[in-house]
Amino acid sequence: TAPNGSRPRPSGCALPVVVLQCTMAVHSWLTVAALSTNVHNSNAIFPADAHVVKAHLHFYEYRFREQVDKALVAVRRLLSTTRKPTYAQEVQHTYDDKYRLAELVTDVSLAAQINGLEMFGLSKPALLRARIWAASGEPVTMRLRAKESCGFLRDATRDLTHGRVHQERGMFGTTESSVVTRITEYFWRHEVEYELLLFSGSAPTSDAITLNKRTAHAELMTTLKEAPHPKVRNVPPVDVEITWLLRQLEPSLQLAFKINRTAPECRTPRRNPDVDAALASGASLYGFVSALYEYLSQVISRSKPTSPNGEDKGSGHGLDVGAIQERAHSIFVPVLPLFLENNHDASNATAANTGAAAVSLPESACNATPVLLQLREADSLLAEHRRTLAEGGAALDAAFPSANEHGKLVSAAEARLSMAALHMRELLEQQSDSLGYIEHMLRAQLEAAIGREVTAADFGAFMVQHEAKLFAPPHAPAPFSFAVRRAGHAPEGVLAVTQSTGQEPIRTISRHLEASVDLAPMSFALDAATRVWFGGDRYLHAYLAHSFGRSSPPSLQLSARARQFSSFILLLGRLGHGRTFEPTHAILIKDKDDLSIPLLLEQLPTPKAFRDAISSLSPDQQRFARAYRSMQLEGSVFGVLVLQLKPQLERLLNLPPDALTKEIALTRSLLDLFVQYQIPSDLLSYDGAADAPAIDKLNAVKQHAKAITDMVSAAKQEEIEAEKRRHSYARPQMYASEMFDDDGAPVDEEVLEERSAPLRKMKRSASRARMADGEHARPMADEHELELGAAVEERATFDLYSRSFTMPQPLPSPPPSPPPSPPPSP
């Protein structure tokens, strides 16, 4: 900050402006994508389908409300009539209630996931054993592996009558005939062996748990002797790690999920490391069950009707495969972000029918607040979930053949697994939507409180007001906008740094060092032999860039404008060592020029990020990285140097101060001589008595400037005349009739100009006519005149040294053509 707390305008001849770019990320939880769910581990499982998993696990309000409205019908039937569950945003609650709701939703979802895994074959003893593996620090993986084979069985032929009978009448009676096609059919035995495993470590061992295993076959038919499937195929295994899910279980198989609200990364009930881990685990499981469902669907679709020669006699399996999806969609999903409107009467809650639940909910997850469902009510929802699961499995057992019946490829085992996998997808989608709904509700409440959606521009306005309250007036950030001016004079122009999204200058914290203070001068190099030393006021600026949500800080641009009849030089570069300025660009701005230069900024790593990055490098590499970073930091300060021209011209020409202030024409003439013609200053500066009046000094400079200008004008005229002569020498036929009279003597310049004017006019008219008519332009003279003119132009001779001109003789007539020769003899 300035010592006196003021912010004076720049003054003096030179104005070095130094900008120190400091970028700091200001985190705001207002506009982070609250409606989306970030899945971090899905790419490790299914790289090709990771985008599909993320798309399904985004929050979709329409899908969410459709599922909740459907589930509310069953919930109101399960709970007491005095309890009125509804959407959480429709009930008055506290901020802590949102955290408890997120915990309850996650606990219920984890319990429902374990219920679904029971359909895969996960028994309670297997669950206890897997929990011990996870508690000991070993990763627990569930794997689907399968092996397929296809072998030739037999071939058979059959006759196919097309049904058309052709009758022919003859002398011996009527003859009937029909078309019969003989078909050869080939039958194959397609066998599929799949297995669901649960193991610890990186690969299955002898202690792996088999959840489900089956070997089935089907008879397939082709009309060509080509196998419909490979002879032997080992299907690539599909894995999912369920370690995080098992670690949420206590030894008594009670769920223990909690959100650590004191963690620095905890932002909201939805955006915190614990919920992110739950969603990441759900995303991994979502990918696994999707792959399981797709594989089983492909296996079931392979069993198609064959022919009368096949096992099925051409009728197929005759099973209702669509019942799998119908039963999966009819299973109750207990994951619901609901609050209770009537939260004063919890004593009449219906007792839960827990049945044989594998896991239980903690009492603290439900009874912590009256607006949440009570423990017995949450258990009732889970019991309903288990009941509908069992009901769907029983219905499929009745509709499909038993898994042990002749080893058919389509059986109740595949139907139950497919139903469970499809239901698990809906369950995990509902978990993601329910947690996303909490964040969506929080955002909607915040927008309702503010009255609008907060944007990056609104956040910038808020920071301006916040800085005004935080800093004392002498130290508060101020707009980076300076008038280029001298003390006691009108501004020459304006220099500012603005954001690309608007014209408002950025706000910087600055320190001003006045030129009156005993400051060491700075310098910059024009070339290897010339160095310029400068003084003047100096400003050091610090800019704090704000990032709002996921948007990056706005890009910046440097704006410079000059007024009419004003000029200054703008140099851009960076600060070097030893009070040096290293310019990389320079431009002369004058006479209402408006310049905008985008500033391409690079963000350097923070000290902590730099230390972490080099921690694993070799000592030599670390020393090199530190030395290079030191060089980057020394050269990272962006500098702007403003040089006003009139004061420098006055000092260069030995004129008193303000002598050129009102000499607009003289100043322009001097700038042209210096910039365009590179005239040495000794030819223009005043070299008389130092005590002469100011007007005499100025007149002397004017005379010198006029003399140089006249000399330049004369040199220009000589160059023009020389160019004219070179042009006439290169084209003598164009100037011959005009440069000499009839006696061959050269004519005066006035006569030459008078003679050449009509010819130029005629040539311009002819050229315009040819341009207008194209290739079909009509000639402006008859053919004889054109031929004669062409001949004169081609045969004209011109002696430049003797100044003599000779007209060519008339062209001789062409010789007669010889008589035609007689035709050759045959």
C-alpha cells in the first residue's frame, strides 16, 4: 500500500506499471454441479462403458419424481394413517436434518443392496466371512466368469412343400404336381458355464466363495455347416470391488455409515468424501450388474426355435421372457428422501416385519430428528423390499423351468439373476437421484432466499462489496485504470486492464512509489549496444482472481487509448534482475488509437504442489527443478512501461518544458522524421545559446524541421522523376511521338505533358471498353489502321543517346504464294 494511503494519478514523463499476477481459487458451493453425481472408480471397471454409467447416475428430476410418486403409494399403505410422508422440501426442517437424511438414505440403500446380493447367492455366513476379509484390509472382489463351447451334433433333411398344386389335363386324365424343397439342417450343442465368485486379494484362491454356478446347454440349428458360435470361448471376467460396502458393516452386521462433517472437504450433505465414496461404490456395482444383465440377456436370446427335427420340434422354449423385466420393475425400491409432515405421533408407527434380514439399521440413523422416519418405519420399508424380491423370484420360479431340469439354457436361475441385476440398476439409480435431490433442494432453497440464481458476475460484485468491508479505504483494491498525463496537463490517454467479459477494469491492491522519492533508476536494452535508463512513478499491483464454481478465472486484456493529437509509447514485458525491464513488445499509440491486447496467463504450481511433484525425483532433478522454478518466479512479474513522447522530444531537441504542447503540426512532423525517415536528432535539435528565449529555440527547431522536410520532399520528387524516366526507357514506343518534334529534337516538358494527355485518355477509354465487352469488344479503328499501327509499334527504333527518331519504312507486300504441287502418283 502507499505510505500515505492515497492513490494519486501517474505523473512525470515515464510511467512504469508493474502487475503482479497472483491467482487464488475462491471456492464457492453455490454453483458447483450440485445436480450431478461424480463417479471416480467406474473407469477402472468398464472403461468402454464409463460414460454410460455416469450418464445413468446423473440426477434426473423427472425420473426421480416418477419413482418416488410410485413408491409413495406403497409407503402410505405400510405406515400408520397418522404419518404423512412427503418430499423433504415440503417439510420445515433444519440444515442438520439434511445431513441425517443423507445418512438414512445411504444406510437404506446399502441394506437394499445386500438384499439384492442375496438374490445372487450371498448368504449370511458368506457375508460375515467377506466382512472379515474387508476389515483385515484385504480387497474383496465379486467376479463373473463364463466359458462357452459349441459342438456339432447331427444333420437332418426334411422336405418342405410350398402348398401349390399344378394340374394338367391329358388324354389319359388329370395329372397333379407340386414343388417340394429338400432342406438340410445342421444341429449344434451350445453349452454355457458361468459362475459368480467372491474372493479376497488379487485373484481367486481355494478359499473363494461360490455364490452361483450353473452349466446349461441348448440345441441350435443352422442351414449351413458353420458353427454359430466359437468352438471354445473363455468370456473375459467382469469384476467389481465391494470392499467399501463391507466396511460399512459392524461385526453384528449393523450398518455404520456416517458423514464426517468436520472434514475440510465436506461442503454439503451431498458433496463430501463419505457420500462420494458411497456413490463411487454404487457406480462400480452399477457397472457390474449392467454387464451381468447384458450377458444373461444375450445367453437367453440364443435359445431360438429350431425345426421339427430338433428337440423343441420347432416350437422353441415357449417361455415369457418379458416377465423378467415386468417383475424387476414391480419390486419396491425403499430408497426415498422423505420427511414426515405429522412428526408428533411416532408411537403409532407400525411395527416392522423384519423377517430374516441380513443387516440392520442403526437406531441413531432414524431417531435423531422427528422429521425422519423412525427405525421401525425404515425397517418396514426394507421388509417390503425383501417381500417383493421374494415374490418376484417365486413368480419366475413358477414361470420358468427349474435350474436342475435337463440343464436347459433358459431356466429360473437365469431369470432370477436377470431380475435381480435389473432391479439393482434401478436401486442404484434411485440412490444417486435421492442424494442429488438433497443438493437440488438445497440449491432451490438458496435461490429462493436470494431471489435469483447466483452467477459469476454476481459473485464478482459480492467480492467487491466484501473487500470494501474487509480493507481500510487506503488499502482497499481499486480499479486498474490510469490516465497517461503530466502534472498540470490534460490526459494523453488511458491505460487499463479489463476482463474479456466486460469493460470494467479489474481491481488490484497496489503500492505507489512516487518519482520524488530517491529511487534508483531502471533500464531496458534497445539492442546489444544501447540501454535506456528511466525514472518516474512506479506502481506494484497484486490481482486476486476468483474462480466461481467450475468456471476458470476470466481472461484479461490490456486496453490502451490515446486522445486526438496525443501520443505515447507502450512497452510490454517483464521485470528482470538488477532493476531491469525486459520488453518483448512495443507500439506507438497516437491520435485516437484504441488498442486491446489479450494477456495469456500461466498459473505456476503452488509451493506445496511443487514440493509434492519433486519429492520422488532424483537429487539432480530436484536441483534442476528448483533452479528452473527460481528463474520462472524471477521472470513472472508482468511489466508495462508508458513513455510520453512530447517531454522526451523537448529534452532531445534542447527545448524548454511545454514548448511542444501546442505545436501540433511541428510535433507530427518531428515524429514522421524520427520514425519514418530515421533522421538523426543532431540535424533537428537547437544548438544555439542556452539562455536564448524559448520562442527563438522553437523557431530554430522549426527552421531545421522545415529544411529537412524540404530536402525530403525534393528527394521524393527526384525519385518520382527517375521512376518516370525508367518507365519511359522501358517502353519507348509509348513515348516516342510525344518526346520529339518532327525534326527529331526533344520537346519541352509542358509540350510533352500536353501531347501525352489525349493518348492516355484514349488508352483508358479503350481499356474500359475492352473490360466491358470482354473478348468480343469491337475495334475502335478499322483493320488497316490497326495493322499499320502494329507495324509502326513493332519496327520503331529509338536512339536514346543521339535523341534521333526514325520512322520505319512501309511494310513490303508479302510474296505470292507458290502454285500447288501436283498430287503424288499412286
